Amino acid sequence: MIEIIIFSILLFSGFGWFAYNVSKVRYNILLGRDVDRSGNAKDRWKTMLLVAFGQKKMFTKPIAAFLHLTLYVAFVITQIELIEIIADGVSGEHRVFRSALGGFYTFTISFIEILTLLAFIGTVAFLARRNLLKLPRFTMAELKGWPTRDANLILLMEIVLIVCIFTMNGADEAMQEESYGFLISSFVGATVFNGMPQDTLHVLESVGWWGHFLMVLTFMNYLPYSKHFHIFLAFPNTYYSNLEKKGKLSNMAAVTNEVKLMLDPSADPYATPVSDVSPSRFGAKDVTDLTWKNLLDAYTCTECGRCTSSCPANITGKKLSPRKIMMDTRDRLVEIGELKRKNGNDYEDGKSLIGDYITEEEIWACTSCNACVQECPINIDPLSIIIDLRRYLVMEESKMPTELTGMLTNIENNGAPWQFSPSDRLNWANED
């Protein structure tokens, strides 16, 4: 009875704390401006199923994709065993589903063990890729310190969880007069735990069982503080993907309306209602000027670096890293979100995303090619953040590189980027 009470307290406390942290993340995301992503439900479900559930874009790198798939499938399927652990813990029973499911139970646990073994191989491979092979995209400046420790810590947690699973099942197999027939644990029980006293086996089985349960709670409550929260957020993030063509940039309705009025002097300005006639800010200075989808992107970023490794600006030595843009956005959002929760929604700390986190040099290095958007496995859009930061600098601060100033002046005066009169454009055809 005492064990049931302890288990229940831990269970409800763990899920309660997780729910609290999820509510904080939700609060932070909703600090962003509204954007309508409600239409095209059929296309959105298709995108989510292919990209998040089916991991379609991962397979541009087949080896990494296969390793990630083993972890992903194991994470999903092993929750079946977690359900049984919860049922056992609350009821005080042992393998409560076994008698009801019979042979199917043995098949299910055996299948879970196969996936768990594959997940172990994938976890070791990912640790090696980061710490032994040191792939270039895992050794960039923005990953120094906490991001690298975060990635390694979650992989080590997975190894501990896997050890607990096989300790639990292997010791349990060794205790039984008639084997359960679990595909891997029957071998583990016979080779590792065979010959041990029953009391020792019972302790080991309990350690594995409690270890499994506690690691799941620890893992779950660690996720909101980690880049691995994408395990949950990848699904809504891909569902709310931007379904427009990648070359189409967003426009501010107020600005578009003014341009249309200038191009059509006969237009009645009062006959053209615009939803944001008086925007509070042109572009984005801080995270609260971005859309909620931009902020969801930031929380969903896996820090895999595929965006940065494909960015032509980064490849040629420029300071821009699309991954760093997303990481900086998330860091700033966590900071200002915490301050607003404590001091009220109107609180300002005098800092901003542009300047304090992201430099002007970074955003002006972007070529707007959309390579980062194309490469992201879960449809994150760093470019939209960069464009809004640029828009703020140009329209509110009148800041831009001198090369752009000259080009824009020529467009305004000559209708083209070149510094000569429109009447002289065809002079080249008259040359011998």
C-alpha cells in the first residue's frame, strides 16, 4: 500500500509539473502576434503526417534518418509498456495485462525490446557522431556550452532508460520457473541474471521497474527546458506550416494598402478597410513583434544544424547561422516570458532580440534563398524572422548597408538598380 501511495504521488506530481511547464511554454508562444494558419485543413494534415509523423524530410541524409527513426519509433511504441507500468503501480499488480493478452502480450513486449535495442544502437551512434566524429555542424560556435551538454544529457538519459528496461525484464525472466518468452530479455535473463538468488533478482527487477518509471518522469519534465521538446511540438508545428510557395514573402497589409493608394490616385482610402491600418511596429524588434508561429518554430527547433550547413552565407564564411537565429529567438522568448509572468504583460526590460541577441551583420548576410526553410526536417522558417528584423531596421531605424542604400536610391530615381537614366537603357544595342 505504501508503494502504491508513493507511486501515485510521484505520478501525479510528475504529470502536474509537466503540465505547468507546458502552460508556461504556451504563454510564451502566445506573446507573439496573431497569424491565420487555420485554412487548408486537408493539406495541413497531409503535411503533418508526411513531415512530422513520416519524417519525410529526414531522409535527405539516409543514415542519420534511419538512426533517428529507430529512436522515434521506440519512443512511441515503448509507451505501451509505460501504460502497463502505470497500471501496475496504481493497482499493485504485476504485469496486469499479461493474463488478458496471452501470446499477444509476449509478442508486444518482444517487439518493444527489438525497438529498444535498435534505439540503443542509434543512441550510441548519435553520441559518437557528436563527441568522437565531431561532425562540423555539431561543433559550431552556437553549440558551445549548454546546447552540447543538453544533447549529450538526453542521449545518456535514453541509455539509462534502456538499461532499466532490460534489467526489469531480464531479472523478471530469471525469476520465473516458466519463461515469459520475451525475445531479448529471455536471453539476458539466462546469460546475465541466471543463478542469482531470488531476493537479488527481485531487487534488480524492482530497481529496473522503478528506474524505468522515474526516468520517464525525469525525461518528460526535462523536455520543456530542452531542444528535445520537438518530440511533441513537431506535430503542431508542421500542421501550421506556411503552405505558400517558398519564394513568397509576407507583406504588411497597412503598407500594401498605402502603396495601392499611391498607384491609384482615384481610389477612396476609406473604401479599403485593412485589418492593421495602424500597426504598433513595422517589422520586429523583439520576440513579441514576431508571430506566434515564429515563436512556435523557435521552441520546436532541434538544433540539428541542417539549415546552417546548407546556408550559402554561412558556407562562404559569413556570420549568419539560421540555427543560431532560432536558438537566440527561443532564449530571448524564455527570458522575456519569465519576466512578464512575474511583472505583468506590459513589463519591458530594455533589451531586444535585434541588437542584444542577433546582430545586424547576421541578418544582412542572408540572401533570402530559402535553403534553410527547405532543409529543416520539421518546416521551421528562420527566413521569416530575418525578414521581419530587417523590416524593422529599414522602416523604423532607417538602417541598411550602404550597398543597399545606393541600389534603393537608383530604383527610386531610375526605376532600376543601375545608376543611369531609363532613357539610356538601350544604348548598349547601338554600340559596335
